[in-house]
Amino acid sequence: MNRRFRLTRSTDFKRVRSEGKSYAHPLVVLVAARSEEERPRIGVSASRSMGKAVQRNRARRLLREATRLLLPNLPGGWDVILIARAPLLQAHFSEIQVAVQSLLRRAGLFKPEISDHVRRTLSAE
């Protein structure tokens, strides 16, 4: 994920945690809060309960990649934190993608774009 879409400051993490609304899934927890930024920013976290540094880094990499693929469908003006849970390390990447997508939908942040084919079909009618 490009650095400009990342949430990096601890003060931003604290603000999102205190002001945001959280949504839980067995693999990941999502916390979302409004921001003044024009683009969405994503922060990823994995606690020490996940395991040693190698496991925590892997969990963060998996979540960043799952989110990177969904970035074009996210509206601006939101800060989002994704918190990894222990079962994430045993899950397949497709399950992680589905989990992140479902949490974003529940939060009202995931707006799938209409494909060009569907758009042309709708405009022709």
C-alpha cells in the first residue's frame, strides 16, 4: 500500500480508537472514524498476542495487501484501523480479503464500482 494511504502517527491511531466505531470479525477488527483528509488512510496493527515479530509482521503485510486491492472503492475522508486477530495467520488470503471487504461494507465504506460493461448497458436503456 502506498505510504500516502497509511495511517502512521500514534496520535492518529489514538484518535481513531477513541472517536471511531468498531466492527468485529473472527479474523480482524475494523475501527473507522471521519477525518479531514481527502483520501482514505489505513492503519494496520497486530498485538503481541499474535506471536513473535515474524508472525505480527506477516499479519500486517496480509492486511495491507488485502486493503490495497480495495482502496479504489473506498471514499475519502475516513481513517481506518485494521487490528489482526490470531486466527488470521491460519487463514487463506482469499478469506482475509472477504473478511476485510465484509467489515468495510458493514461500516458503509465499501462502494464497489460499476464495471464499464454494466455502465454502458444501463446508459443504453
